[in-house]
Amino acid sequence: MKNIIFCRVSSKEQEETGYSLDAQEELLKDYSDKKQFNTAKIFKISESASGKQVRKLFNETFEYATKNKINIICCEKIDRLTRNLKDASLAQDWIDENKDRQIHFVKESFILSANTRAHENLVWDMKVAIARFYANNLSEEVKKGQKEKLSQGWLPLKPPLGYKTIGEKGHKTHIIDEEKAPFVRKMFELYSTGNYSITALVDVMYKEGLRTRGNKKLGKSRLYDLLTDPFYYGKIKWKGEILKGNQEPIITKDLFDAVQSKLNRKFKSPLYTKHSPVFKAKMECAECEGMITWEIQKGHWYGHCNHYKDCSQKVWMRQEKVEDILIPMFEKMAPKGKRILEVIEKALKETHNDEINYYTKSTNEINNIIAIAQYRIEAIYEDKIDGKITPEFYLKKLEEYSKQKEEATYKLKKLNEGNTKYYQAGFALHELALKAGEIYRSPRATTEDKRLLLSKIFSNLYLNNDNITPNYTSAFQFLTKWIPMLNKSFEPVVFGSTKTKESVLTPSNPTLLG
């Protein structure tokens, strides 16, 4: 007679204490040989399977038996086969449909069939109830353990790519995986430029060396999940809530927020190809705000509007003409010569003292906010212990004060970062403005280099007939106003025309430097 073997473990602990799938399979094979059964198929459910997978495989077992006219299913124990009334009912219905069908529970020496006597059916019902209780109790214990782990600031699951788990059972924590973390950081940085779609980023990261355990590309949905996971900047997303985590961040919250804005924007990032146009997905129609489409004609790229919302703009603008319009904009915000850049560097160093004073004052204010929030948290806890406030009111105020403390702590962290990076960032910004035109025109500059440069300078570009209207990023918006005034103050003048002018290289308006 043909039979089916059904094996199942539902926890890692069972896997390690003699209830492994292999151990069950060996037991059931020996039993089948003794009974002279011919095993047609073996079904296995591992501890890593989700609830849906368990349900699917359970149903497939009985469907396979019915379709292939197999009347015997062998299982180790009742709680290996079913742990809820729905599954028990399905098994009972399968038995009742044919008097020749049987389910053998080997370790319990119990056979469920249409001929099972009343007192044996009572044993079956009781064991199903006990199995159900075991499953429910196990679920409660798991949830309790997860809640405790979350309260300690740790994710009670396997961490995402870029982290690894260390520690013994009950004391496991997550640390940065030095091998994978650089790929994660690179992934966020590339997508934040706006130059890549999810599909394009999958290919780029694969070429960079990011692989799955099977040495394959990450799937698009998997990559999207990683880009939206706050775990990477120090938070834990759990059942729709964002909780505080103790893991070391791989990226900053600012970088994470920049990526979210790109993921949620109206127009998606472009597919990256080796010969893609420089301005793809970087320019909109000034009339209808539709994304400008780029097509290649006779070896040259042309951008045009696709006439969203009955747009009347019919111009086709060649890429080279767009560049002719934009490159003078680079020059407008560029310091004229390294001499001016040296003066800017000196001025930044001098004004850094003001930044230090501001930092000291702001730090004291924020630390005061944190101290007040902590005092209030301790005070309401004492009021709760003394019964002066209700548990509901305590939880409400605890959440409020904890949020105040968390926000202030984040501001303090950003302030510390700003204090150390103020001078370096300021100088780098002016240096980039000085070299932007040179970088763009360089024969060695790739399409990707140019697109990255454009993303730093322009937040968006608008095509308006034969003209281009730029939207600058906040930093370069400042430079377009500041640099022309600075350059003008350094222009050579005829001696005597400006009383304060002592030499050609001295600014005619020194107070402007402040």
C-alpha cells in the first residue's frame, strides 16, 4: 500500500533537541518499511516556514493524497500534524470521505480512521486541544519575548543586510557587518543623487559586488525594502511603529530622508544605461510640468515635451544647446581664481570662532531640554508608583516626554556633526563651484559624472521654449547671490577711485568678507 510521510518542526529549539526533520523522516521510514508501505512522497515543514507556507503545504499533503488515491499518511505525533481546530477538521473530513483512509501517529501508537472507536476519538480530540493550547502558548511566549527585546532597543528578528548577529541565546545583539555595510552605504548614496531607478540600482550594485547568499542580484522589491528600512539610521520599524534602536547606524537620518524623497517623488528616477542622455529625468516642461523626453537623432540627443495636459510647447532642444546655456551659470557662481578661494578659506577659519560660540550656546540649551525631559520622566514614574496618576495617563505623558528627549538628543547629535564639519564643508562647496565648469567640460567626465554634478547644483531644470530656467539646490542658490558680489569686490580698479583701495589684489569693500 502507498503512503505519505509528513514531517514538521515548529521551532529552532525542537530542531536542536532531537525533533529534527531528518530524525522524524528516519523514524517514519523505518515504520513504513515494517508495515510494508510504499512511500510515494515526503512532505516537510521546517521551522523557518511562514504561517502561509505551513498552511499551503498542509493542504497540499491531503490534496496530493486524494489526487493519487493514497489512503495512508504517517506522522510522528498529533502535534506534528495539527495544532488548531481547522486543521484537525480538515484531517477528520479527509478520513470520513473514505473508510479505507488512515493517519498513523507512530510515537503515540494511534491510528485515526473511520473505524476508530469512541474512546479513541476522545483521545484524538483531547490531544488536538492540547496541541492547540501548546501552539497558542508558544505564540504568547514569542510575543512576550519580542516585546521585551524591543523595550531593550534590539530587533527580535534577523537584522537586514549590512548587520550580523552576535551573542548567545537570550542575549543576542546586532552589529555592523564590515563586509556588507559599505555596499549598503553606497546603495543609499547612489539613489539619493536621483540618477538611478530601482531597476538600475540593482544592476549597478551587482557590478559593485553586492550579492545574495546564492551569489545572485538582489531583487527589486528586496532593494526597495532595504531603502525604506529605518534600521539603517538607528530605528526599528515594528508593526507600523518606529521605535528607538540601540544598533550602530550605517547611514545618517538626513541621507535616509533624502532617499525617501526620491522614492516618493512624482517622476521616477531614470533607467541607467551606458549611453543615456545627461539630462534624462532632470528637466521638466515649464508649461505642463511634464518630464522632458530625450530621443537620439543622427547621433545627437534632443529633448522635447510629450504634451501632457494639452501642452502647447513644441520646441525640440539639442543637448549641446542646453549645455551652452548652463555652463555660463557655473561661471556665475564660481570664485574668480584661487586668490579669492584663499581669502574665502581664511574667512571661514575666522568665522569658525563665531560658529563655536553658537555651538556652545545651542548645546547648553539642548542639554537643558534633555535634562528637563528626563526629570519629568522620573517624576511621573514616582507619581505612578504612588498612585497619583492612572497608568493610561502615565503612558501618555511618558511617550510625550520621551519624544521630546529623543528629538533634543537628535538635534544635539546634528549640532556636534555640524560643529566639526562646518569649515570643511564650506570650503569644499566653494571649491566645487570654482571647478564645476572644468569638471563638466573635461574629456574624462562620463555621463554619470556630469549627472552627479548636476544633481549637486540643480534641484530641477525647466524647459521654456528656447530657454532653460534653473532651480538651484539651497547651497548653490546662496552662491549665485554671494559669489558675484565677492568677485566684484576683487575687480582691479584705477588707483584713487576707491579711497580704501591700497593695491590691486586688496578687496575694494573689505567689510563684505564678514
